[in-house]
Amino acid sequence: MGIAEKAHNVKIVGSGEKTVVLGHGFGTDQSVWKHLVPHLLDDYKVLLFDNMGAGTTNPEYFSFERYANLEGYTHDLLAILEEFEIQCCIFVGHSLSSMVGLYASILRPDLFSKVVTLSASPRFLNTGDYFGGFELEEIDQLCNAIESNYKSWACGFAPLVVGGDMDSVAVQEFSRTLFNMRPDIALSVFRTIFTNDLRELLGQVTVPCHIIQSSKDLAVPVSVSEFLHHNIGGKSVVEIIATEGHLPQLSSPEITIPVILRHIQHDINQ
């Protein structure tokens, strides 16, 4: 077993000629794709992995310095592709991983035939005429809440982000993976994501980009998907889906999964 395979719990399933790589967002792990994977097995080879810091990874591998920005995650992704000799893939990224996929595609465009993003944001903070959805004071308050009582914060955060009450299956699933994270690591990753700014890199993205976004997402306003579309250097397309929440692949799989599949299967020029 290679270093990347062990560290990131890499799994490969399916038997197709083309490879689809699935990257998850904050507070989740590769299980967030459980509704999508069965639809890919017949036609694609599917690579799943856990981002460092997820509750399923060894916390001893987590470096607070390395993951203080998205470069650490980006180099992790490239290391996984290298270790498994993936010469070209369709990358599907949710939230954090969507931006990691775009960043990786700038460094190694040859490895990506397209990037499909779900709930992506290059910057969560409002700045000047850019509306990311959050003020710095709000982020500071959330970080303080994580630090003071992680379990209490997670219980409130999960239904807000997913869009539902604590009784919903999707909220319970997100709560489970949130609780699996070590609180100090969760705080570090959260702060990295919410203070991140990749807007200036978007013009360097040259691979085709398919942007999928919920029509109602507490974390990412619809205007952010339009910002991505207009500022990405290569060809891009946006699809706003009639779902609520930041994890529509969990909360509304019946709507979201067919849309993701369509963007995996069809190219922008088709």
C-alpha cells in the first residue's frame, strides 16, 4: 500500500476506461458520494479518497501548517493521482474539494479532462463589491463557537448547512461525519476554508468547468456560481438546481445525482 493510499483511505471501484475522481468537502468524508457511486460503476473507474483532517483519517498525519491554505490539499490530490498512475480524469469536487480540483488543474491541466464543481466558492467572505455570503465577524463568531463547545456548535451547524431539521437522514449523516473530526482539526480546516481567497487564480483555469449549485445554499449564494463562470479562464457552464442546502448530493439525491451524471457524461461543446 502506497503512502497516499494509506493516508487518504483511497478506494477504487468500477471498471470503465475513463476515471472519475470524487473529492468531498468540509465535515464529510468519501461516504458523502454514496448515492452517486452506484450509477458510475458500470461505465467508469471511480477513485474515492478522504481529505486529510476528515474523521476517517489518522489525525497524526494532519499538519496545521500544511493545511493552513489549499495548497496542501492540492498537492495531496496530485500525489494520489500520481501514486495510482491516473493520467487523465474527470474530477468531481464538492465545496472545499471543488476549489482544490480547480487549483490542481492549474498546476497539472494534463491530468484533468474536466472539473465538475458542486457548491463551490473561491471566497466566502464579502469583500468590496464581491458578495461571498459572510462578514469576517460572523466567521470569528463561528470559530469561537467551535472552540468553546464543538458538539453544541455541530448540532446547530449541521441542519443550517444541510437545510433541514435534526431528524432528517441527511442532517444525521452530516452530523455523524462532523462529530468524527477532532475539534481542533475541524477548527483549523474551517478557518482555512472561510478565510481562503482563490479569486485571482480563476483566470488560470483552462480545463472545462461544470458548475453545479443549489438555488438555496446558506454557505454559497447563487451569485458566487455566476462569478466563477465569468472569471474562469477556460470554458465553463453553470446549472442551478432546485435544491436547498450545501450538500444536495445527500439531502436531495433524486434531483442532484442525475444532474451530476449528465455533467460527467456530456462535454460543454456537445
